[in-house]
Amino acid sequence: MATDILVPTLGESVSTATVARWLKQAGEAVAADEPLVELETDKVTVEVNAPAAGVLEAIAAQTGAEVEPGAVLGSIAAGAGKPAAPPTAAAKPVGTGGGSVAASEVHGAAPGGHAPAAAPAPLPAAAKLMAENNVSPAQIGAGSAKDGRIAKGDVLDFLSRPAAASAPVAAKPARSLEAGEERVKMTRLRATIARRLKEAQNTAAMLTTFNEVDMGAVMGLRAEYKDHFEKRHGVKLGFMSFFVKACVAALQEFPAVNAEIEGDEVIYRNFVHMGIAVGGPSGLVVPVLRNADTMGFAEIEKRIADFGKRVRDGQLKLEEMAGGSFTITNGGIYGSLMSTPILNPPQSGILGMHKIQDRPMAVGKSIEIRPMMYLAMSYDHRIVDGKEAVSFLVRVKEAIEDPRRLMLGV
């Protein structure tokens, strides 16, 4: 009896995926839990493993096909099967649709007549865009996706450079372009971001409240203990762990900010799954620190550092971006002095951190230059009252300005 290979649940707000490549061919032997096929989603590349050992009997969804959760990708039958075919140096097309780029066009022969190792194939959407614009993998170089594969974002980045701006675009424009204009289709990730942000504006009664925080106490504590912290825990002590701890304490005091609306009901949570916005090569993603309310400073910093590395390497898993109850985003690392963050549906609150800037402040009866940061907290006014939102932000401010509160739980 054959066992179907199914598209797994793709995560929150992800409804379709593209078959990026099959790692096995029909007739080859497979082991249980062995990676069989890669799916490209709006956010990450997902590996689908074999549900059972046997022979890859059939492939139902070819490379480039759009699939939904629960769809059949192929089937595995009982048996030994043939061993996997060794990689060959023969030229073969990459990607789907709109043409292909042959390996022989990308890499010349190595000295002595030995062909160099083939570069990993671009993801299907990238391959199609490359073919439409007559771009080869050699022109782009190493990609940002897993295993160095070229993603569509890499191609768009290449085409945006002055040297490539004149490359022909095969797609027929909806209107005549003026001099200096070019038309590039949105990436799946960018289209998803656009849809979700517009959904947040259309659905939530979104409002933003502001405050400012004196970062002097946290900066002094960090400067005093950062070397000891890194030596003991193997990770640097940053500012984000202080804000995570401060937000956890404030969320426990004001549970509506940690809740969500579902229909005509409110779902309250007795835990904090903290989303941390991280910029990657393909756009902004929000991995989640699950049960952040149980974590210490060192664990928070280790998890955030790990998220950052795996986002850059394209190795973040879909399930790691699902289920967040509140989000923190830090525009300050890009130089933002003030902004109004947009909610990450279905969450009811998001905290925006910003650039630390020295400003003259009244301290007692004198004027001092203090390291100040503006904070912005956007919230869904349908569930969070203005008093709660303002009080929440004040609690965060108080905890950052006196970090001893975080240690004592007051």
C-alpha cells in the first residue's frame, strides 16, 4: 500500500507554497524522515521528509507547482528501490517557466578538462525571473537562500543595480513606462507583507501612544556587566533582553494587550510568546520567543542571536514564526528616531524601539544631557483601552529606567 507525501501545515497566514525542487527521483529508495522535497513559501524554504521508508513511487507535484496544505506531493511504496543517481556534470535547465539557464552557460571547464562542481539551482521564482531578464547565476553569485541558492530577492537586488537596470523585461507593462522607470513583480514575501499590513489597517481600530525612556541606567548596567555576562553565558548582553523582560512584566499586569479578538470573543493568554522582528535578505520576519515569560536574560539573548543568524542563512522554520502574542520591533538599528509600528495580526499590541540619542533633559532643577529613546506602542483599540495602553507603556519605561525592578519583579 502506498503512503502519500502531503504538504504540511505551512504556518500562520501562509496558504500556498511553490515546489522548489525534488531531492529524490521516482524509483529511488528513501528512508523514513529523509528530506524528499523543498517547498518555497512567502517566508522560508520548508523541507518535507519521507513519512515512511520505501521507494518514491510517483511525483504528483512537479517543480514550480503551487500547492496547498494537505495536497499530495507524491507517494511512497514498499520496496528497496534503486540507489540515488550520482550528480552529473551534464547541463540541465533550472527553474520553471519562461526559459531556463543551462549549467554549461554558467561555468566553464576547469583546467585539465575537469568540470567544476555545479552551483546549487536557483529557486523556481528566481530562475523564471532570471530567464526573463537574460541573467545567469554567475552574474548574481551566491544566493541568500538555503545552501547558497539564489532567491527571487537576490535577482531583484541584482536588477536594481545601475549596471543591470537596462536588462530587458519580458512582461508586458500595464501602462507605458517613463524614462528611468522599470517594472518588477513583487516577491511572495513582499506581497504577503503588503496584504497583512493592509489587513491590520482594515480590521483593527489601530492607535499609537508614545513615550520616551532614559536609557542611562540600562546602559550603565550593561557596561558594568557585559564582559562578565559574555564570559559566563557565551553571548553578548544587548538591550533587547531588557525590553523583552520589561514587556513581559507589563503584559502580565495588562493582559488585554497580550490577548486577541476572535469573532465576538476575546482570547486571553496565561503565557507570553514574544515576537521579535528581524530583518533578513528577503524582508522582515518575526520569529517568536515561546514562553518568554519563563526565560532569563541569557536565554533571551541566545535565542535572539540564533534567530538573527538563521534568518540571514534562510534556515528559520515556519513554526518558529507562528503563535506570537505580542511583538517588539527595533527601528533604531536603522537610525529611526520615531515611527508608528503596525500591528502584526491577530496580535493586539506591538512595541516600537528607536534610536538612542543624547538630548538635554530637565533632571531635578538642572539640565543634563541624557541618552533618550522614543518608544511607540500601537494597539487595537477594540480590545485595549487608552488607559491600559498608556499605563502599559509607562510600566515599560519605568522598568527600563530602573532595571532593578526586573530583577525584583516589582
